[in-house]
Amino acid sequence: MRPYIYIFGWVAAYLYFRNRPQSKQALSQYLIVRGLWLVFLELTVVRFGWLFDPTYSFSMAQVIWAIGWSMVVLAALIYLPIPVISAIGILLIGGHNLFDHIQAEQLGRWGWLWAVLHEQKMFTLFANKKLFISYPLIPWVGVMATGYAFGTVFNMGKTQRLRLLRRLGLGLITGFVVLRALNVYGDPHPWSVQSNFSYTILSFINCHKYPPSLLYLLITLGLAMLLLYLFEKQRWRIFNPLVLFGRVPLFFYIVHIWLIHFAAILLALPKYGIKAITMPFLVSRLMPADYGYDLPMIYNLSIITIILLYPLCDWFVKYKAKHPSKWLKYL
């Protein structure tokens, strides 16, 4: 649920800086530096972790890229009143599907900018150097702005806040059901009746993610609000270990990509030999027909990965606490 990360990550940003005597100028500067640092990491460390390709013939602008540029945009938005920031976020979330019919090719030399903002697109930057815009920015910037403004909810008393979270969660989900049933706006791909009821339900909930449609955001953020309501209403001790990952999310994200990629190579070596190192695992049409595992095995491997990452994240949390420095706050 990527929108969950977006909106509550920016809630955390609002709360973090609310409790520190920093000027908006200092906060803006921090957001710009951190945002550009994330864009750099996406195109270097993260990209190499996905592909292990030293030629850099192909790169992807994904979630860390989108978060980074969202920070840069927020650096400007924080000078506005909170209601205005909220209105901008809601407008971007609710209105961006009005422009689904516009294609980058229609805009001539400005087509690249439209792809960065709203349309997945492959660009050839130089000879044999391609960049794929996987995460267009406009709707994510909208979620970012809304999330930052949403931080004010945590200034409320707990009873009032819980009531608001429950109403918001149920309201967003209801809005999704009604708007999706009408099949007139909110997603570029209408649903349709399928051969059986189960497939019809899957068609109904199959919403566009890249970029995220209004309907995709309504259902995922609605569920996120309800989860936040449940987690705040009652403390679930079983989830306490997960708090550790939330304290070092960027470290967790980067390390888990590298760990999973190394594991994929090791598991594929016995079957595919040295080719396992260079196999284009991310391009499904180029994968061997017998590559991979069934879903239960994938779940087991995911659990093992999380268990392996726990001591690494625990070490990094303790290291940051013992060695406070300016550069560590960017990780």
C-alpha cells in the first residue's frame, strides 16, 4: 500500500518539525537537500541494486525518485497556510484524471515534462542510455501535500482524532465504491462484467497505479485510515517489532532490494549457471518459462528476508543513536 507510506510518512514529517524550533527556511532547505539526495540514490544505489548492470544502459525513476521530488515541491509549499496545502493536495488527487487523454507526443518538445508529471514513458537520453519514468509525480505530490496537512489531525485529542479517522476511512471507501460503480470517472480503465462473480470483483478493484488514479488512492488511503484508527485505538504488541523498520525506512528499503537480488541469483545459480547473474529478471517477457516459485514459497522467502533484515536495522538504529551526525539524518 504505497499511498499509506506516502501520506503517513508526510504526517511524520509535519510532526517532526512541529516539535523543533526551526524556521520554515531551515525546513525548506532540509527538504530540498534530502529530496535531491533521494533522487541521486534512486538513480545510483537503488538502480544498481535492482539491475546489477554497470553499463547503465537502462535506468528507472521509481518510488524514491518520486518521494525525492515531492520533498523538493514541499519545500515550496510549506510557506503556504495548511488549508491551502491541503486544497492543493486534494485538487491534484481528485483532478489529475481529467488529463488522462493528454499524451506526451501531443506536447512536442515539452512532452518529456508531461511524462515526468503524469505519464509513464521511456526516454532515450543518449545512445544506448534509456530512462523509464515509472512513477509520474503529480498524484504523488498530491498525496504528499495532503499527508503533510493531515499532520494537524494529530494536534486533536485522541477521542476526536479516532472519530475523524474512522469517518475518513469509511468515507473514502464509500466514495470509491460509488464512483467505481458509476464507471464514469476516476480511473482510465473502466471495470466490466466478467465470466464469473469473482473475476468481476477483481475487475472492479483493479485500478490504475502508475500513475495512481483517484480511485486507486481512494481505496488504498481509505483502508490506511481505518488501519491507523485500529492501531491507535488498541495497541497490538505483536506488531511492535515492525516499529524498528519504521525508524530506518530508507535503510530498510535499500538493503532489502540488494538482499533479495543476491538471494535470487543464489537460488537461480544451480539451474541457470553463470547466466543467473545477468538474467533480466525485471522484464517478464524475457524470463525463462520455468523461472521463479509459487506464491506460498514467495511468502516464505519474504518472511525470511524480513527476519534477516531485523538485526541489520537494529544495528543501524543503535549506530545512529551513538553517532549523531548531519549526514546520518539523511538516511
